[in-house]
Amino acid sequence: MIPVQLTLEGLYSYQERQSIDFSHLTEAGLFGIFGAVGSGKSSILEAISFALYGETERLNKQDKRAYNMMNLKANKSFIQFDFINHENKTFRVQREFRRNSKKFDDVKPVQATFYEKHNENWIPLDHSDCEKIIGLSYANFKRTIIIPQGQFKEFLELGATERTNMMKEIFSLQQYDLQNNASILNNKNTAALNQLEGQLKGFEDINEENISIQRELLQTEKQKFENINIEFKKAEDHFRQLKNLKTDFQLLNSKKENFAKLLIEKEKIDALEAKTDLYDKISCAFNPLISEKEKLQTELHHLQKEQTLNAELLKETLSKVDQNKKEFEAVLPKYETLSDSKIQENDLNLIFQMLTYSTDIKSLKERTENGFAKVKEVENFQKKIKEKISGLHAQLENLRPKKLDTNLLLNVGNWFSEQRNLSDSFQKQTSKITEIKTGLLKIEEELQPFNIDPENFPQEFRLKMDRLESDKTKSLAKKSQLEVQQQLAHFVDELHDGKSCPLCGSLQHPHIVEIDDVTAEMNLLNEHLAQIDFQQKEILSHISVVEKILERKKIQQSRLNTEEENLNEIIIQVENHQNLFIWKEFDPQNETEFLSKKSESFAIEKQIDELQKHISAEQENLEKSQKQLDKYNEALQDFKLKEHEVETKITTNEANLKIVRWNDYREKSVSEVGKLHSDLSKTNLEAEQNYQNLKKQEQELAVKISAEETTKKELEKRSLSLNEEISKNNSQINKALTENKFAYLNEIEPLLAQKIDVAAAKNQIQKFRIEFETLKNGISELETKLEGFNFDENRFTEAGTQFKTLETEKTNANNAVIKISSEIDRLVMEFSKKETLLKEFSKLQKRAENLKIMTNLFKAAGFVQYVSSIYLRQLCDQANIRFHRMTRNQLSLQLNENNDFEIIDYLNEGRSRSVKTLSGGQAFQVSLSLALALAESVQTNARADKNFFFIDEGFGTQDLESVNVVFETLTSLQKENRIVGIISHVEELKEKIPVSLNIRKDEERGSLIEVM
């Protein structure tokens, strides 16, 4: 991750909104953030961490984090951070939270919003998971990129498990954690095996022998079915013939019974037909005419009601017209004099304004007099301030010649500081060389007991080993001969006549050799061989001890050469530094005199600053009084202008008066004239409104009378039309009565009251006629068909019983055939499944064996731990490159058998000890070396062109020499494309780093960021 820009406001001591452009800082490769303790340096790192992860080191959620992070003088906090990730993509994150205006300590943060930059546009992301963008959790982010205060040694002191988990996340070692995958595969395979085993238990009776038996049984059942089927068909034909004959006789009897019922019903149907025809004829002739008559009577009744209502409305409207006329005659005289009354109203309004203007003129004259007094007072005050400023300037001019140049004091002070540093370095370097020489003498004393030449000792030991090996070879050969003799002597003792020889098998032994007992000689030889082995082991032990001693001597000699070179460099630096002292005002051997003069100069400078502050304060007072004077003069001018404007308005209003006179009202009060104007205005308004309302009402009534008279004429016209239609309808009804031979209308009303459904009745009659004729024809056809046949019930019963018996036998035989066929198909299918399952079972068994091996291999994340240990050893090797340089080859870092870090101390015979025994400065050096190695590995793993690394502690624990070594290490990182940021208050570092930020805390404005 590379930072691009950070903007923060209202966070910790940062009250105002400020931005840090990291572009020019990261271009330098090495930059610093400096400031006094508590100025807000570490808050910059906390702002970055909180913006990305919503987490900080100092506060957690239970600590009311949002409230405590917000500046107490601010009402909102804002963080915006732009950065480039390992994929070289640019992102932005924003966080903002506000204070509740009603409750001071109620501050709630808002969810972070992430953006990605595309074509100069910021596109919001659909998530706020920083870990997806950067590729690191917060815990590992603060171990590899931004290391906050108190966390620098965390990676060094992590336990093996925590360190493995960290390596797993940073280097994506989870790809090697195949334990779960192997376990899941093994569980699935075991489950499949168990399932197959359970399935195969259901196939124990499935075999080829059972299939053959079922096929033979099927042939027998098929033959039996064929025989039964032949007999069944004969019985079926005979039974079907008898059954058809029985059905025909039963149908004939049923139809005859139904026909007798229809003959009885025929009389009712004939009567219904005559009644329906009469109703249909009368309803067609009279129903339309009667309906029309009722409709016309109803309409005439409604029309008469409308005429009555219209007459009442017309009468009421005429009454309103008379009332309106009387009111209009009463209002008309007031309206005719309204014009003169309005002119008088306007004149009273002008008089009211003129009285108001007169009051304003009196007020303006009083304010003008007060203003002139204030102007005089301010001018006297300015005169006193100018006299005081002149006196302060005189004191300032007397002090300035006594003050020494600031750059001169700074340069001389730096010279004396460097002189002290060089002197301390010379003494420390001399002590180191003395200590190393003492160590070399002790090593020489350790070598004396071995009495060897350090240059040729390997050859001497090798010659000794060769002589012993040659002696051992000869002794072993002799031992082999003695063992053969000893075995032959054993065989000789076992030889007896008649007993076969164990070597040649002969039963005769004419010349038995005599062999001496070699047991004593064998014992002596074994003792000699044991002595040779002891001497060889002793020589190997001496070689190991001497090699270690010589290795220590070599390291110490290398250190001695390095330290002597460093001492020579320091001596040269001291000589060169003495030549740099060019200031005749001071003595290079008398720093006390310089410090005294420096203090005096600082005291004078402080007095000058105080005087300048007083002068600035008085000048500010002078400027304020001048602004006040200008303000008073402007006000006086404004008063004069306003007074002139008001007098002009009074003159203009007096000229516009038409009826009333100004002199008649000059002495009256404003309120009195205002009341007269208000009353007259109200009277005029009422007269005008009454006239307009009555005029409008007159017009509306005229329109209403016209509409009502029109409606009256229309109603009368419609009444005449309805009477004509009623007369015409009566004539049509009389004509219909005559044609149908009726005298009066009430004669047909009972007939129409029957309400017969003509369509339904005709449908019923037609349906009966069709059924009657169909049944009659059916009886005739059946009688013709059954002529010459008779039906025997006993014979039919016998045939039915035989048919059912054979049908049951056929069904049973057919079911047996189907059942056996199905069983054969099932057996064949199950046998095929069994073969498939057996093949699958064999494959799963073989897979189970392989998965067992894999599970053991990946058990308990062993493979991940193995890969992690490789990465850790590589980190350790990379870290030692810088750690050796920082400690001048005195200390080294290594991993023990438990994958924990430990220190090799070459000043103590190369023995190992815990990292917890390191001093604060040494712990910083090894932690820095590890952190740089880790950052380098992360960059390589991510294939990033550059990588960023921030340090927020540790330099205060280093002496001047160590600071120089660390600084040289950090400077060399620029060549390796690394970017390192440092947060510190150490002045020596500030002088060495060319590009930096300075954090200054202002009492009023809070922390301020300055680019140095």
C-alpha cells in the first residue's frame, strides 16, 4: 500500500481541516514526521488505521471511541484517505461522524465508504471490507505496514502459533492448509463406502442361478395360461349371446311400462298447449300498449311536480329583485360622493406622513450632536497611542545592536554538539577495541592446551587420524584371522570317528590339525581396537572445539579490524571538525563562554519579541480606533443626508395636498391624524363594497329570472305533447280490444296475470312429443327383433357361473406370468446394479487408502507449519544482513527447533539466549531488521513495484552511533525501491532527513501540519 493523500478534521488535537500530500514525501523514499511530545504525530497513523479498518490502538468500542477521538472544540470529525494497493489501483475511503447538538457526549460514527478511481472519477464500491482491497487483516497491517507505538516488537515476541497464522495470512499459506480438504474428502469417501456397503447388503440373493430358475418357471406358467385362455374364449362367446338376449327382453318390458305412463300424461300436455297458445296471442297484442300507457302516466305526473316547483322559484326570485332595488336606492347617494371622500382620505395620509417625518428630523439632530462628541473623544485617544508607539520603537532600536545573529549561534551550537558527539564516539570506540583485544587474548589462552599451529592444525589432526585408521585396519585384519582360527578350533573339538565332518562330510578324520588357543590374544586385540576408537573420538572432539574457538577468534579479529577502521575514521572526523571552527568571536576550547553569550542573546531576543508584541498590540489598537473614527464620521454624514431627505419629503407632500391644509394639522399628534385617516378609509371602503355587491346581485337576479321563465315555457310545451301521446295510446288499446273480441281492458287482465313462461312451456310440449314417438317406434323394433326367441333364466345363470370361474383362472394364470416376468426383470436389473456397485466399491476402497495417507500428511496443519518455518528462516536470513551491520557482527538472529526466535551472542562464545534479554536499543534494531525483511517479502509476494513502511517509535532508545547506523540502513532502502516513513522527536534524525513534516500544536487552532 502506498499513501497518496490524507485529509483530517476534528480528530484528536487536529481542530481545523488539513491535508497531507504524500506524493513528494514518497518520491524521496525516506521522510519523517517530527514534532514535540503530544503534538499529534501518532494521530496521523491512527487516522489512516481508523479510516481503513475502523480500529485504533489507543481506543476500542467500549471506550466511547467516537466521542474521545473527536476534538472537544469540534462538532464533527472527518477523515479521507487516498491510497494505491498492491494491484496498483487507486482507492479512497471516507469516514465522518457528528456530535449530537442536544447531547455533547453523544457521537455516533457513520459507516465507511470506499471508492475506486476509474478515468479520473471516483466510483463507490458495494462493500467496505478493507481486507479485500489491501490483502491484510488489521492485526497484520499494523505488523507490516504501519507499526504504531508499543507494537514494534510484537512480531518478534509472537508465539509460534500466532506467528504461523500471521505468515499464513500474509503469504497466502492457506493454500497449503489441506487438512480440511483431505478430511472432507475422506469423510465423503467413508460415507460413500458405508452407503455402498449398506446397499450391497440388499443384493445378497441377487445372482445368475436365481435368474435361471425364474426363467424356467416362467415357461411353465405361460403354457398353463394358453390352455386356460382357449376354454375361456368359448365360454365367453356363449355367455355374451345369452346376456344380449336377456338385455333385449328386459328393455322391451321397460319401454312398454314407460309408454303406458306417457299415454296418461298426454291429456295434460294437450291442455297446456291450448292454454299457452291463448296467453301468447293476448300478451303479444296488449303488453306493449299497457306498458306504454303506464310509462306516459308516470311521466305526466313528474312533469306536473316540476311545473309547481318552477312557479314557486319564480315568485321567490321576483321578491328578491324588489328588495335589491330598495337597498340600491339607499346606497346610491353615498357612492356618488365617494370620489371627493377618497381625495380627502389621501390628503390625511400625506398629513400623517409629514407629522412622522417631523419626529424623525428631531431624532436625527440629537444623534448628530452626540456623534460630534464621540469623534473628538476618539481623536484624543489616537494621539496618546501614537506617543506610546514612538517610545517603544526607541527602546527596540537600543536593544537590536546587542543581539547576536541567530544563524551564527545555530552554526556554532551545532559545531559544539558535533564536537561532543565525536568525543563520546572516540571514547566508546576505544573501549570497544580494548574489550575485543582482551577477548582475543582469552581465546589464545583457550588454544594453548591443544599445542597446535592455528594455520596447519587440520593437517596435523588429519595425519593423526590417518595413522590411527591404518593401525585400526591392520588390527581388524588380524582379528579376522584369529576369529577363523578360533572357529576351526571349535570344529576340531567336535570331530570324532564315525561322525561326519561339518565341513566336508567325511566319516574318517586321519590327520586332525592342532590349533593353539587364541582367546588371550583376541582380548588384547579388542582392547587395542577400543583404545583406537577412543583416540579417534577424542581427536574429533578436539577438532570441533578448536574449530569453534578459531571461528570465534576469526569473528573477533574481524570485529577488531572493523572497529579500528571506525576509530581511524573518527580521528579523521575530529581533525576535520576542528578545521571547521571559523568564528573569531568564540573560543573552540571554551564552550561555557559560548553558552553564556548564547543565553544573553536569547534574553535580549526575548525582550525584543516582547517589545514587538507591545508595538503590534498598540498598532492594532490604533487601527481599531481609526476604524471606529471612520465609522462615526460616516454615521454623521448619513444623519445629514437623511435629515435633508426627510425635509424634501415634507415639502413634496405639502404640494400634493388638494382639500385639507397643512397648517390646520401641524400641531396635531400623529395618532390623532392616524385615527381620522383610518375612520375615513373604512367608511369609503364600506360604501364602495356595498354598491358593488348590490350591483352584482342585481345582475345575478336578472339572469336567474330569465332562466326560470324559459324553464316554465319548456314545461308547458312538454305537457301538451304528453297529453297527445296518451290520447293516441288509448285509441290503440281500444282497437286491439275490438280485434280480439273483448269489450273492456279489465277482461284480459286475469289472463295476463297468469305470467306463463311461453318458451319453457313450448319446449316441454315439444320434448314430450319427441319422447312419445321415440318410445313407440322402439317398442315396435324390439318386438320385430325378438320374434321366435325365448329366454331361460337357469341356463343363463349356469353359463355366467362357468364364465366367471374360467375368467378367475385366466386372471390368476396371467398374474402369475406377469409376476414372474417382473421378478426376472427386477433380478436382471438388480444384478446389473450390483455389478456397478461392486466396481464403485473397489474404486472407493483404493481411494480410502490414498486419502488416509493424505490425512496423516496434512494433519494438525503440519504442512503449513513446515512451509511457514521455511518462510521464517528466509526472513531470518534477510533480517541478519541488516542486523549484523547494525550490531557490528556482535549479534545474530536464528530460529530454534520450536520455531521461536533467539539471539546468538558472539561476544559470549556464540551461545544462544532469548530475545527478551535484549536491551531496548537492541530490540529496536532486531525488530527493525525483521520488519524490513517482512515488508520486502510482502512486496515480492505481491509483485508490487514499491512498498511502504511506517515506524512510530524506537529511535529514542538509540545512542548517536546507533542512530547513524540505523539511518544508513534506512537510506540504503531507497536503492531497493522501498519507502520508509519515520515518526520521532529525535533532533539528530530531523537534521539528516531532507523531506519531512513538522507538527506544531497551537493553543487556539490545535495541531498544525507544516512541510519542511
